[in-house]
Amino acid sequence: MGTRLAVIHRDFEYRPDLDGLRAVAILPVLLFHAGFSSFSGGFVGVDVFFVLSGFFMARIILTDLERGSFSFWSFYLRRMRRIFPALFSMIAVSAVASWFLLMPQEFRYFGDSVQAAVLFTSNILFRSESGYFDLSSEMKPLLHTWSLSVEEQFYLIFPAVFLAFKFAHRHIRAIVLAVALLSFGASTWGIVHSPEKAFYLLHFRVWELLIGVLVAIAPASTYGPRGSQAMAALGLLAVLLAVFVYSPDTPFPGIYAAVPCLGTALVIHAHCRGGAIGRLLGNPVSVFIGRISYSLYLWHWPIIVFLRYGLGHELTTGWALTAVAMSFALAYISWRFVEQPARYGVLASSRIAIIGVSSAAISSAVAFGFIVNDLEGIPQRLPEKARTLYQATYDESPFSSKRCFTDSNGEGLTPVQIRRGEICRVGVETAGEPRFLVWGDSHAAAIAPAIDLAARQMGISGMFVGRGSCPPLPNTDFGPPGAVKRCIDHNSAVMSLIEKRKFAFVFMVGYWPKYVHRDELPGQGIFFDPRVVPSRTDWSTPVRKGLDATLTKLARQGSKAVLVMDVPEMGYDVPEALARAAASGRSLDIAPSVEYTNKRQALARRVLADAARSSGALVVDPMSAICDASRCHAMREGTVLYKDGDHLSAKGAESLSALFRPVLSMMRESVQAASR
């Protein structure tokens, strides 16, 4: 077997062109993340790294197998020396920065990501966090560790599998190719049916690493200098084409990832030693950037994220250049004083020291994550004023509880309970038969304390029923088919309850702009960019039809509908934004202008006004209580009105109770008239 391997792998000397290829990979990633739009596909640099990693791992293992010296212990100790020191250093520094810059919920996310990063499950964590209430991905300091997790998971599996080479060396290329093709097929399927999984998870990405393995076990190039030049040039062109032509909207990975991956494979296989390509990849600058590329990858993303947090806005060109310069400076320091000593210093030769230090670091990181989570992000870190403002995050409406509400995953109140009338009361519970129903989505749960307070003050009783992301529109196409399907049983149960209970009034509350535009307010994040134009896409026709049909049916049953306009969306998490502004001494006037809000809400308001006019339904509009002539307000008279970007806090909702008194007064009069 040794002779066969020697024929396939004649060349194990240092290759400066591969360090140059690392430079080609890291620079687009850095510039893309810093916000330079010319490098719109710079994220493909990660895919270049995947192919390189597969190549190097296969070459290392094959070399040891040829020498008869392969050992799992030696292999993994080598990976620990290579990966752990710089990674743990970056995490430690990021933890210090996060202590001062992150709000409690963000700090909890960070604690989770620290645990995942050191256990190499970041890709699984970030895939699972890509949900409705997730923190903006662009503001997670350790988001970039997902790719390290993919590689490390590959390193855990690959050596054991590859040892099968001893027993199936005649078929190893076919086996690796078959697995790569299966993974590629899954990736191509995944970008359509499950894009988050396809992006983050190993089995959708392993084909990229296996391309590198295939290059490592392929016969050496025999194309000669000109053929080698042509092959390397073609490969480099494929990588650069993806860098400059792709964008974040490109379906990825799948077939689009094949372009940079195969291009990388061509450059590796060409082994270009001279000519223009050889000089480009092998010059001292390219080689140096390649050598520090691991540290550069580790440090660039936290620097960009923490600069955004500190500045309170996206990076301008000047700050982006500053981020690039800082990334190079920290990368060099990390490479020179952390990476190199760890790989070649005195401690590098001590297995006990490597394992001991690594175990201590992993244990500390895991403990850190548990502590941060257990202490709810340690809000005590914040200045007193900031901490007070942040408390609105926890000011949850009682009508959002599972006793009253069904979340978007289906947990909580069931259709059976709704049909039986086993739902929460609103207003005075001892005031006889409930006269009204509050019905809607999470925005209904958020504003329900306003109706509850007003009803209690007026001695009226009602009920509440709601489900997350389900507008009070039975059998209406308001979004993706899956979302509509999940709401059908819920809303059918509500309509049955209305018919059974004969409610005199039905409050219909929803996140109306979301449904008529089929998206949420653009610019969601830790800060709001008013330059981002609100969506003008008009999906209102099915919502109009659904409203008309529902209002007609309610009127036929003798129920008077009350359409509640939506509250203004703030564009970011309000308690966090206020707390951050207070901590940094910036203005607390963080809400968008009335002009912006009117643009965003115009279509939804028009749809509801038209429906009310044609059906005789009543309308309650919270806008006048939250906005004045020039601005909307996230806080009024010391009360933080929102618990996040678009849901009212419980106290914020109660401050709007006067809006509902006229309708409830009308309701009380109708009840009194009916009893006379």
C-alpha cells in the first residue's frame, strides 16, 4: 500500500500558492463583512476554505498512513494546537467587550454562542436561532464560528472513515465521489426546501470538503507549465467571478457553491509554480496574508460587530476601513503571539499541557454560558437608568400566556378549548355573560391590557383569544401556505365560539402591515435606518376579501366588529435601543418619524378603513395616542411603550386604555338598553 500511496502522493512539500489561495479566500470575506458592496459575493471565501481544509486533512492523513505513523491522538492534538489557542483568545476578548456593550438578551445569546463555539456546535445553534424573534444575525459576535464547527465536525468523522482506505484503497475515490455527490444533491434540494439547514449543517456542506479530499487523492498534475497556468487561471477566475457577481440573494450553497469550490480545486490541482498566477499567489504579501488568515477570520467579525454596537449605526466607509485595519493588526498579534507559540513553542510538545489547558478553557466557556443564562444576561452590568428602561423587555402582556394564547408553534390554547369557551376573561369577571371578544394575533395579545383596563373601569366583561402570526381572518391567504394552514383550525374554532356565544362586539386586532405587504418592517436590528424605504409590495387583495367575508358573517350573526388599527412599528427592539442610548449618553428620541410610519402603514390603514366603511364596523386607531404631528414615540411620560420592535409592553398598552372607552361606553349602553 505504501508504494501505491507514494505514486499518488509524490509531493508533500510546502506550497506557497496555497497560502496565497488562503489570502484570496479571506480578503473577500473581510471586505464583504465590512460592507464593501463590490465584494457582494465575498462570503464564498468560506467555501474556498472548506475545499482547502478537505485537501489538507486528506494530505496529512495520507502522509502519516504512508509513513505508518498515523495516530488519532496525534491527529487531534495537532488540530487542538492549530485551532484552540487563537479561538479561545478571541472568545475571551469578545466576552470582555460583550460585558460592556451587549444588552442582557444579547448577552444571553452570546453566552449560548460561547458554549456552542467551544463545543463546535455553532452551526447547529445558529441554524436553530434563525426564527421569528431571533436577534439580527449581523449583530452576533460569534456568528462566524459556524464554519469552524462544520470543519471540526468533519475532522471528528473524517479520519475514522478515511482509515477504510486500508481496506478499500482501490475504491476510495469512487466512495468519496459518491458521498460528495449525495451531499451536493442534498444541498441543491436544501436551498429550496430548507435554506437555513442547507447553509449551516455539515451533511449539506460536506461535499465541499470532499472536493478537497478528491484533489488530494487524485494523481498529480502532468499538464506542464502552460497547462498548469491555464488551469490555475481558470480556477482563480471562477472564484473571483463568484466574489464579484454573487450577492446575499444568491441561493446558496447548492449549485452556485460549485463554481468557487471547483475553481479552488483547479487551483490546488494545478500546483502553479511560476508565471503570472504563480507570482500572484506566491508573492510575499499573499503568502503573509494567507499565513495569518485563520486569525484574520477569527478577529474580523467581532471587530465589525462591536464597532456597530459602539457606534450605534452601520459602518461608514471610514469606519469600514478602520475595521479592516484593526482586523489585520489583531490578526498579526494573534498569529505572532498566540498561534505560533502554541504550534511551535515549548508547550506545543507537551500533550498533558495541551489537553489540560484545552479542557480548562472548554470547561470555563461552558460554565460562562450557563451562568450568563441563569442570571438572565446579568442586567446588573447596566447603569441604573439603562437597566430601568430595559425592564420593559419583561413587561409581557398576561394575555400572551399559554392559558390565553397559542404561540406560532402551536403551543398553548387548543382549538378544542376555544370551542368550549375555555379562554381568558377580559374586564370584570363577575359582570355576567361576556359581551365582547378580543380576537387576533400577538399584537392582539399585546394591546389586550388596554381593553382589559378600560373594561374593568367601566364594569364590562369580555373574553380574549389569540394565536401568534394568525390574523383574525378565517380562510384567508395572508402569507406562506404553511402559515395559513396552521391558522385555519384556530380561526374556525373562534368563529364557532362567536356563533355560540353571540358576542355583541368583536375586536379584531392584527399586525396588519405585515399581512398586506407579507413582510415585516425593513431595518429591524439594534438600530434603525430611516433610509431603508418601507415595502410597497401590495398583497392586500386577499386580505380585503377575507375582511369583507368575515365582517359580513359577523354582521349576519349579530356581532358588531371593531377593527383596531396597528400600532406604529419602531424598527428595532425598543427597550434595548433606549437602554443602549442611555448607557452611551445618546438621545432617547429613537422612534421613526410620522412620515416614515405613514408610508409603512398607509396600505394597511386604507384596507381597514375601506372595510369599515363598507360594513359599518367601528375603528379604533392607536396612532394618535403614540404619534404627534412630527414623530411617533417609543416612550411617553417615563413609560416605555414597547417590549420589542412592534409589540406594546403591558404598561404601554394600559396607557392607551382611554382609546377604547368610547366603544366600550357604546357597548355598555347597548347592554343596558337590552336589559330594560
